[in-house]
Amino acid sequence: MSLTAIQNIARPTSIGLSSAVKRCLWVSSRAVIDAAARDGELRVFIFAGEVSGDTIGSRLMASLKKLSPFPIRFSGVGGSMMSKQGLQSLFPMEDIALMGIWELLPHLYNIRVRMKEAIEAALLFRPHVVVTVDLKGFSFRFLKQLRARYDEQRLDGSVHFHYVAPSFWAWKGGEARLKGLAKFVDHVLCILPNEEPVCRSNGLPATFVGHPILEDVLEGKETMADEWRIEGNGEDFRIKYDVPSGATVISLLPGSRLQEVTRMLPIFANTMQQLRDSYSELMNVILVAPNQHVDKYVSRAIHNWPVPAIPIPGGTPYLKYDAFNVRHSNLNCVLIISSQSNCD
């Protein structure tokens, strides 16, 4: 979905992440506030298994720290962005960031081990709130098994939030599956406005909190922007990275998971090899997701890259948009090649 489309959807109804979280905490369980007041702290177990989830999770953590009337303590699994907010991940997020059945099969045992570790850690932490971010396959199994353990041990348990509703609108009979989630998910934080009423009509409490990409627009701004747009500074990017004024810049987005990057980057390299004779000053900007395995792989790959390449680290949205705004002095355009993945 394009940025413009997301803007048009979210602009009239978005209530803002911070206020939405505050309202959700109140609506889902007053007992959470009472328990946190009794314990003198709010304990949140948060789980993200992908780069996009790491970004969402870090922003949620920052908002909760601002909103909570009590000292807040986090435990769980996340990446570099969540670690900046104070999370010490139980294990590397990349251990479960797998895609596709064939990539998954060789790692099933390790995933089961990580699942058990996460459940035991959550029980030991005794959180007031559990938040899983996207990664529905792992997240829903985790929440379901965790609730079963509450029942076995006759514990009151935690309030379970899931951030990013499953794409029920893309499945045949997807809406009907929502009813089953209410057994172990107490509240869904939706990123598209049409998702909230559908979840609620199927017995699953939900709140629309706005699309994460809109926070790229607002990040670093003190007031709400009049126009929902990001205008990168291509000239600053040229100066910073010494990009010749006549260069043709092609931006590459190889993905955020190691499996897709190892598949896509050689294809991109071969494409650049074929294109370099057609352009005298061809350069690449490669967006590198904040994934330690991806970072290492890309760093090795660009040593033998067929054209000059500038790696852009993940977690730097404005630098990314600066790169997108670089203009060729004659063509007045920049080509962006993506693997259809989000390199946050």
C-alpha cells in the first residue's frame, strides 16, 4: 500500500499511539492498574520477532514509559531498536525471524526450544501485560500456550495484547477465524481502520491506533504536521556521501530477513553488473535492515559489488528518505528496487 493511501485511510480517524494505548489499558482490564499499583511497578512482557515488529515495539515501549503512572519494567524478545528502550532480549530475535515452509522446517526444533524459553521466562516475570507484535504464527501459539499454563497453575494471568491484526481480509473465511483468537488474545491493536469494527463484530476487542509508517512523518516533530508527507533532502545526502552530481542512483531494498536477503542480493548484484555498462556513473544505495545477520551478510557482499554502493543502516528513516530523494541531474529520477519487504 502506498504512503498516500495509508495517509488517506489513517488521517481522519487515527487517535494516536499514546492515547490509544492508554485507552486500551483502561478498557481491557482495570485489574492491570490495580495490580501495578499494588506491586509498585508495571511489568510488561513484550515480544517481537521481525525488524518491523522491533520498530513498532520500540515505539510502544517509549510511549508506555511516558504514560505509565508507575515505574515500568520490560522483559521479552526484541531487536536493536527495543534494546535502545531498555529491553534485554531473552535470545536473538533473528532466531525466529524465518519465512516460508522450507526455511522453517530445518529450524523447527530450535523454534520449539525458543518457544519454551519465552513461556517459562514470562511465567517467571509475572507480567501485568503481555504484548506480542505481528509474527502471528509464533505470537498466537505463544499466547495460547501461555494462557494454558495460567490455567494449569491456577494463576490470574496477564492481559494479552496483540499489535498488528492478522490479515483476515486476505484469507478465505478469515473473519471467522477471529472468533477463536478471543480465547487467548484480550485486545488487538489494529493499524488499519477497517480492522477494528470487524474484530469487534467477531467478539475480539480491538482499537485502531494508526499505521506505523505515519510515525516516520511525526518523528522529531513537536506538532502535528499539516501535510502527511516526508520530504528527504537529496542534496544533503549527495554531499554527505560524496555522490557525483551526474550519478545515476539506484536504491535497493533486499529485505529484512536473512533468507530473503541471501536470495535477492545476488539477483540485484547480477542486475547491476548488466546495467553498469549503460550508465557511466552508476551507484547503489542499499538499505540494510537492523538485523545482525543481514548486516553481516550485506557488509561482506558489498566488498565485491559491481558498482559503488552506500549501505544505509536500519532504524534511520530520515536518512532513508534522503537517499530516496537523490535526483539525477539529467533524468531527474531515482529507481528503487524492492523485494517487497520493509527495511525499517
